[in-house]
Amino acid sequence: MGWIFPRLLGAVLSVLLVGMLGRMIGSQFHWPVLGALVGAMSGAFAYSLVDVLRGQRFMEWLHRQDGNPAPRDAGFWGEAGYCVERSMRSLERQVATEQTRLEQFLSAIEASPNGVMLLDENDQIVWCNSVGADHFGLDPQRDRMQAITNLVRAPIFVAYMQAGVYDEAVSFPGPGSRGTVSVLIRPYGDGMKLILSQDITERERSDSMRRGFVANVSHEIRTPLTVLSGFIETMSSLKLTDVERRRVIELMAQQAQRMQLLVGDLLTLAQLEGSPRPGSDRWVPVRQLLTQVHASAEALSAGRHTLVFGSLSTTDGANDAIAGAEQELHSSIANLVNNAIRYTPSGGSVHVLWSIHSDGVGELEVRDTGLGIAKEHLPRLTERFYRVDGSRSRDTGGTGLGLSIVKHVAQRHGGELEISSEPGQGSSFKLLFPAARVRAAAKSSDSAGEVAQQPSTEEIHVGMS
């Protein structure tokens, strides 16, 4: 308020000084009073004109808004310019701060795994992150200020928008049938809307697999339980001979064993999925694994098949080793060999061969001369409870979980399972282990020379003895 007194003083002095000057000039013409009055009016007009010019310069500065400093006039207009300029600079700093915060907020939303879209009161797109644009098949820049229902024509979504009831999310196929998108709308502000979208394709697939898994487990367990219940009812209600009783007890034992195998495989899968990966500091000898599997394979085959266990390794595989969990490795190899024996008719052969590639990758192949598998079934063989022929699988005593266990073991050891088969030509199952988990035995120069002179088919050693 320091400008008030100087401004009043300047106006009074201008009127007095110019009025006195007018009185002096008017006295010479014998009109002193008129001269004083005209002089006072001239002083007031001059002072007002200067003030108006300063105000005009100030108003021009306000209209320009070019970032230049305000006019540095004295008095009222100078102080007014300084105050306005200071307020404008403060407001610019606040706007810059808010703009930075907005950009950070939008960057955070942009990094969100979910889609976010903002609509105005006319359902036009104000902003959309890249994930949301991908969910709806939009362009975040090109499609701004476009009505959402003109771009997303899915009937379920359009009906959801028009209904105006957004208590629950809706799901519909994404653009190009690439998956399923779940959308939830939340109104905010004055008629504006926030659209949240999420790709639930994997979740739906997992839910479907879980439902199928529960249904399959229930079915697999219900069948032997029904048989056991029937036999128990038969034994309790009928008088059986000793031969009939022994036969019934034998069948009951078979069903109980079937359930035991199923529960055992389920527990194995649960343990594989819930435990950390095996370390790479424990080495399991390949010879030891194949010797153990060979013994159980002979018992299962009971002389009905030709079993060949051998090595194509340049060191005879005697001291080759795989880094990992011995029990898991044994389980995976045993599952492959047992499957090969079960699905190979009597008189057929099963070959189990270990080799190390030139790049250090370890390969264990189980090859049989069984019935073979059609190509359309190969991609699904490792699914839980998937069977090419359900009745044949149950007759052989399989649970439908063996290959799923083998796949999990291979993945936990950083490897993979390769399957190739043709109907009538047998099947080949290969477990491939990365070089980091394979240790080859040191080979002598003599053995290396002998191997180099012999073809690979002569390097097979039956029985690994």
C-alpha cells in the first residue's frame, strides 16, 4: 500500500503547480482565477494522461504474455506489475510441478500390467495407456476423442456401456480373437468414466485346466472305489467259495494298488511344482540310474521283451553324470521305460541309450517298437490324464500322469522332452539335459582311438554291466 501516498501527493502537486502557473499567466490578462482554474485542470489532465499511458503499457504486457518482465514503472502501475508478475511466476511453477506429477502418474499407469482408459461425459476417449489400447485394438494417439462404442463393437461391451450398471466386470473376446478381456467401468467426476481392462486368457486357461484336473482325478478315483465297494458288498451279502473269495480279494488288491499309484503320482507332481529347482552341485552317475531302471524294467517285462540298455558316449558312459535330484531323474527315466514296456507288444524291443552331443548336451533316449502314436496326439501327450486310448491305458495300469511327471522333471533340470512317433513304427522319447548339468568322464587316448574306429551301433553295451 506504499503507492497510495505518493500517488495522491503527485496528483495534488501537479494540480497546484500547473494551477499557479496558469494564475500567473492569467494575471497578465487580468483573469487570474480563470487562469488558475485552467492551469489546475491542465495539471490534472497531464497527470491523468501519464497515468493512462502507464496503465496502457501494463495492459499490453498482460495481453502479450510473452514471458518478458512487467514494465518497471514507479508508483501504482509499477507495483501492480510486480505483484502480477510474481503471481504469474508462482502459478507457472505450480503448473510445472503439477504437470510433472501428472506425467509421473501417467507413466506409472502406463507401466501397469492392466489397461486404463479415461472417457469424458460423451464417452469419448480422453486418454488410454498402451496395454488398454492393445486390449481393445486401438491407437492411443489416433483414436483420442473418438467415441469408444464406435471403435469397440463387441455386443457384450456395447450393452455393458449402455446399461449404465457397472457393479460387475464383463468378459468378451479381444480383438482378433487373441484371448479374453475382462472390463470393469467406474464412473467418476461429472459423467466421466474410468475403464479398467485385464487380459484373463491365462487365468481362464488355468481355471479350465484346474477344473479338468479335478474332474479327471475324481473320475480316476471313483472307478476303483466303485469296484471296491461292489466287491465288499458282494463279499458281505453272498457266500463265496474259497476260489471265488481269492479272486475277489485279488481284484480288490489290484484296484487298491491302482489308487495307490494314482495318489503317488499326484503327490509327486505336487512336490515337483511346489519345490525349488534341484541344485547343480550334486552329480548322479548315469550308470547307476540305468542299472536301477534296468532291474525294475526286467521285472515289469517278465521276459516278454528285448531290453537293451547302453551308451553311445565316447567313454562308454561309465563315469558320466547328471547334476540334479537322483530321485527325480530316476522317476522320469523309469516312467519312460515303463511306458515303453506297457505299450510294446510281447516280442518287441525297448532301447535305452545315453549319449553326449558335441556341444555337451546330454541325451537319454527311450525307443520302442510299439504301436506308435498318431501325430495329432503328440502335442498333448504331456497333459495330465491325457490318453491316446483310455481303455488301453487302464488295461496296462497307467495313471495318465507319467509323461507329465517326466516333462516337469526335465524342465526343473533345465532340459526338455522330445517326442517322435508314427503309427506302427514305434515311439522315441528323448530327455535332453543342458551342458551345464552334464559331466562327461575323462577319456583315454586308447579308448578314444578304438571308438573312432567303430561304428556307433557297435558301441551299445547291453545291461550296462
